[in-house]
Amino acid sequence: MLNMRRFIPLLAATAALSLVSAPALAGKTLDAIKSRGQLSCGVSTGVIGFSSADSQGNWKGLDADLCRALAAAVLGNPDKVRWVPLSSQQRFTALQSGEVDVLSRNTTWSLTRDAGQGLHFAGVAYYDGQGFLVAKKTRVTSARQLKNAEVCVQSGTTTEKNLADYSRAQGIKMKPVVFDKFEASLKAFFSGRCQAYTTDASALAFIRAKEAPNPDDYLILPEIISKEPLGPAVRRGDDEWFAIVKWTLNALIEAEELGITQARVDSLKSSPDPAVQRFLGVGEDLGKSLGLDREWAARAIKAVGHYGEIFERHLGAASPLKLQRGLNAQWNKGGLMYAQPLR
């Protein structure tokens, strides 16, 4: 007679093993992307270093390259992207309504956005923080000197709330001058309407370098008044697509740690390193867990390079912004960039 007390745990273990090894379902978002043959990516209306279009209409930047990596991973072609420029006020509605498949638009991951907007943030693509830009002629060298100052700020952003929090916490009454559009806020600041301009420090570097009449006439103050972890977001309700976006971002970060550069993708397929083999799809097939083929990660890196290459190209020393890696360096080099294991 069969001993059921021994047999039932065996059945449970077998079922669990089959669930672990079974390939993932594609998910409705991935099905829609494949059906139309194009990834719909929500980007900014133009922030150099993150997402902006050049004179030929080609989108460039860290956020834009993440969408290219996704298109390469799921469609086999990094150019199969429909770019949807969105203002701060439009971005969440566009994602919630299905107008875009992913929001990759220098957007801060916060509790209220993650839990209250019907979104999932897939990770952190850039660690930023809010700062202030002033004209040197004001002789202001610290944010604490901005008492009673008028400060230009864009509405619909965490920036607006952070300014109010900082002003209250420091006992420094500042007067926010709020604008719906980024371009209007800049115009007001450079015309002298405000004594300071506030937004993420990375954007301040771009504004001073590319928008100021004379960059040397402006100073970024030393205070960083907030944490701004920027990352891509997807709609809730499609766990399969959420996993693809999350692990594509992780792949960009992991590739840098493993030394898998854009130029070396093909040559490294003969590497004896098991981690490199898994990553490039010549060892264990990681793609089936995502509903993709085994070379999804290799295609992403071949399309845009690893995270360090992307950073250097758009934000680092080779870019107009010339930003230091700082918190965005790899975890083993003093930064916070740490990919969950691809295995």
C-alpha cells in the first residue's frame, strides 16, 4: 500500500521544481509590443544626458538607451522604439492609460508614486539629489542664504515638494515661482524673475552647461536637499513585463561588473567564466524565465553597451555634462550600483 504521508511531500517538491523550471508566460504587454513590432517609450521633452532629441530627431541619453536595450532584448532591434515625449504632468497618466509601455523619464521612485499611482518602479538607473542654481552676481554661496528668495521650480514634480520641506525644516522662507513647463521655468530664471532655480543636480549641470547665456556666470550651490533615485516605471498588473524591464536594467549594471562591453559581446562568448556564459546565453538559458530567448541580454549590451559605457557617453567625462560617477559607480568601487544576480 502506498504511504501517502511520504508521497504527498514528494508531489509538492516535484510541483515546486516544475514551477521553477517552467518558461514564463509572455504577458499582455509583451504580446502587444510584439504584435505592433515596436516598444512605446515615455521620455522627457528634452533633458540632455537622460532623454533628448538631436537635430535629426535621434533620441539620446541614459533613459533613451534603456529603451533601446529593451527593444533589442524583446524585439531584436534597438531602433524599434516609438518615442513619446511627456511633460511632468502627463507622464503618469500616459503610463496608466497604456499610451506607453514603459516610462523612462528621469522620474523619482517614491512611496506615493509606487504605491498610489498604479506603478511599479523596476529599479534605480541614476542616483540623484536636488540642488540650487544661482547667478554669481547674487553673491549667494549657500542655500541657507536664500531667505525670502524667489525660486523657480517646475510643477508636478518631487522638486516642488522638496523645496517646501527644506524651506520649512531650515526655517528659511522661500517663495516658489511655479511653472508648468520646463522651458518656461528656465526662461524666467535666466531673465531674472527668480533669484534661484531648483531641480535635480544632474539637470542643473545640463542647464548651466547648455542653457545659460554664459555658464561661468552661474553657480551650483553645494547643498543637496533630497534623495532622488531615478528609474523606469511600468504599470501594475503585468508581472511578466515588470520582470523584463527590471532584469534588463540589472543586465546593464551586471555587464559592467563582468567586463562585458559593447565591443566584446561576441568575443566573450568563448569565455570560461560561468557568469559570463550565463549572461551571453551560451551557458544556462536565463531567457526562458522571462519569456525571452537565451540571447536577450547579449543583444541589449550589443545595442547600447553596459551601464558604465552609457554613463560615460551621456553624462560622464566624454559628455557635455562631465559628471562624476559618484553614487552611480559600481558597488565595489564606492558607489551604489549593485545588480541582483543573473543566474
